[in-house]
Amino acid sequence: MKKSIILSILSGLLLWIAWPPTPYTTFLLFIGFVPMLVAMENIIQSNITKKGKKIFHITFLGFFIWNTLCIYWVYNSLKTIGPLVAVPITLIPYSLGPLLMSSACWLYYRMRLSTSRWLSLIGLVCFWIAYEYLHQSWDLAFPWMTLGNGFAVSHKWIQWYSYTGVYGGTLWIWIVNILIFLLYTGLREAQSKATRLSLIISFVLILAVPLGYSYYTYNTYQEQSDPSNIVVAQPNIDPYAKESTIPAQEQIGILTHLSDSIGQANTEFFIWPETAIADQVDENKIHSNNYFLQIQHFLNKYKNGNVITGAETFKIYNSRLTKTASPTENPGEYFDSFNAAINIENSAEVQFYHKSKLVPGAESLPFGNALFFLKPVFEHLGGATGSYGSQPTPSVFYSQSGIGADPVICYESIWGEYVATSVHMGAQFIAIITNDGWWGNTSGKDQHLDYAKLRAIETRRWVCRSANTGISAFINQRGDIVQQTGWWVKTAIKQDINLNSDLTFYVLHGDYIAHIGCILAVLGIILVLVRRKKRIVL
């Protein structure tokens, strides 16, 4: 039992060392699960009781170590409210993922009771993919630790994400780990030479073919020439001072000055960060809003210029039109608040996008439909914590010249299929606006930047990233960071990017690997339940 615990801890540490933003250690992902698989096999082959329970507990330990060491920075965004509150809240993202991961391992054990090891290992991969898809789809979504994200610092290895998305990476990692595990177990199980040879050949092919194809694609990929000049501004305003110390008009002044310092006559988009307009904006009265007029005045010298900016907006209704709407002080009147992106141009046309992938707890009430009965309680207390409105589908901002931009707000950039949907709708480049200052100078900001490279590869679109405090960047269609700013620096950068209208296989088909994996996982669970029922009857 102690040996299994040590092996589980070893897996957790290997996966952590392999995870972004650590460079040069990505290869450890290919062996990170092997000690965990060996630990589970030792328990399965032992004479101890309650094996399923022990497998769940031991795997949870390793996964908790891996997750906590990788996303320790979550605590930084909450520490100002005090450790007595921050610690238990941060234990949710630290623990929830590992609980789901361990559930996949427990289901693998249940399959082993009635099926072969090979079939059970296939089931394990499907259960894992199903967990990852669940964790990007439900109200407690946090797909930060989706296994395929682990290649973000080694983007030259996974140019084929334009076909598979990150779930192709998850599949690749698990297959290689399982082949190594089977080779290792074969040494102590008197495995036949033919079986061992077939495993070795499979291991070499599964590892080498994707790598070879990726390097070939990376070195031969050519962007089609369709240039557009983009400016990204990084105002470097302390997020804790944005809404209290520095007036919103002054913050916009900083952004216009930075943008103007490098803007060109042919600049088509100026991209400003999340909540760059740090005051409430009534969407129904946008044309008379002083901040809107200030931005339009700035755009006077840029004939084809557009400003994509983050803002805190709201809309007022004469009835409760949405589930997230809250009452105002006026009887029969309701409002929604939004974490929004706005596209402002040299005309009366204004485009809004309301952030869809909201941060559970901070921006949305998890399982709000099931907990609808608590709405009056929150309203009585002055409004719900995490009550932002949202829109169910992505949007595309179009300039006067017809260029399509995908507005992506912060947390949304880790959803590959969601970003791909906007590209499918006509986006020719991706504009990520974020405010990573809440996390401080931790690896969280670096991981967030690295993950953006995956979106560039999946869609073959340039990514223009504006982060309030850093790191802002331009990423080309191969996932290379062409330019980036420093952390906590007030600056602006510009780049001639190439627009792209071609659609990749992944953009056309989305997370099809996850959909197939979920179907097979359900069939696996049904098999487990049927076999268990038969044993009980017998």
C-alpha cells in the first residue's frame, strides 16, 4: 500500500513538472501516468479488501498534488478577502478536478472486474475524456487542466491540433503512457516476444508519426498574404485600483495615448483589455455615453479604425426577460449586468458581445436553474454574487471593411470548440482581451498566454492578445509568439497580421473526439452496471 502511495505521488510530481509554463520537460507527460497505472495494477492484483475505494483515494492524492501545484495561483485572486474564506474556496478548483479524475480511475477498476485489461484501459481513456468534456460543459466548468493543454509550450509537436483540438493531445498522452505501462508489466508477467515486439513497434509509431507530421507541417506551413495592421494596448492599471482610484475617463486617456503613439493611418483594429472602460455603461444609451464619444474622437484620424474594448455594461428591461435579470429600484423594471466586449468604429454602428463562459461563483451562480428558488433571497440581500448576464453563442465583430474579429474575453480562451465556432461564423483573427493582474506575477498568467497558442493552431488564425497588466502578444497561425510585452509594463505593440478565411477540420467538426469518447464512456458505465447486477443476482 505504501508503495502505491509513493507511485501516485510520483505521478503527480511528474505531471506537474511537465506542465506549462515549464519548458523542456513536456516529454514527461508521456510517462507521467505510468507510476499511477502501476499503483492501480498493484492494488488490483493484491489480496487487500475494498480495492475500488483504495484506488480512488490513492489516485486522488496524486491528482490533487498535480492540480494544486499547477494552479496554486488561484489563491492569489482571492487572498485579499482573507485566508479563512480564500482557502476553503480555492480548495474547490484544487479538489474538484482530481475527484473527477479519480472517478475515471474507479470506473476503470470496475471494468477490470468483468472485462480484460485491454478493454478496461480503452475504457479508462474514454472515462477520462468524458470527465474532461464534463468539466468544460457544466456549471462548475474549469477546463484549465485538460490534458491536451500540456503541449502549449511545445506547440511544434502538435500542429495536428488543427484536426483534433486538445482532445487529440489527451488521447496521444494516454496511449503512449498505456503502451509504456504494458511494456513494463510485461517484464514481470512473462510476456511473449511477439507481444512485446508489437508493443514496441506501436510505441515507436504512436510517438514518432504525430511528431514527424507536426514538424513537417510546422516547417512547410505558409500563411496566405492578407495583411491587416493591428495595435494592442497594455495600460498596466492595477486591477484593484481600476474601479476605485483612477477615473474611467483617465484610464481611457491612457489607452488612447498608448494606441496613438504607434497607430498608423492604415491601422484597422485597436485592441484594449477586459473592462478597459472601468465604469457602468448603459447599452441602450451608448451613443450619448461620454466614454463612447471619447473613443470615437480618438478614432477620427483613423479612417478604417475600430476599437475592440472590454467594458462593464448593463441593459434595463420592462420585464424579467432573462433568468439572470435582477429588479431595479423602480417597480416592474429589471436589469442585467455584463462583462462585455464592444466594437466601436467611425460610425453610429456599435457591436456588443456578452461574455458567455463565466467564472463559476465570481461571475455566475452554479446550477442557477436548480437553485432558482434562492433568487429572491439574493435579491433581498441586494443582488446575487456572480449574477452576470451572458449570451449562449459566440459573436463576430465586423469592421466597416468587412474584417471579422472573434472577441474572446479572458477565461473563454481555454475553450477550443467555442473559439472555433466563432471562426466558423466568419472570424478572420482572434482578439483576446483579459485582465490577468488578479493572479499576480505567477505562472497563471504564463499558462493563460501559452494556451492561446493552441487556439491559433486549431483555427489557423492570428491571435492578438491584450492583457491589462501583461502579457500582451501577437501569435501567428503556427502558434509562434511573434511579439510579446513584459509583465506589469505600460506599453503598446503593433503587428501586420495575415487574415485567414479558410476553415480547418477542427473548426468544421469541433470536439468530435470528446463526443465519441463520451458515448463510449456511457456504454462502458452501462457495461459495468449490467455486469455488477449479474454478479449480485448470481
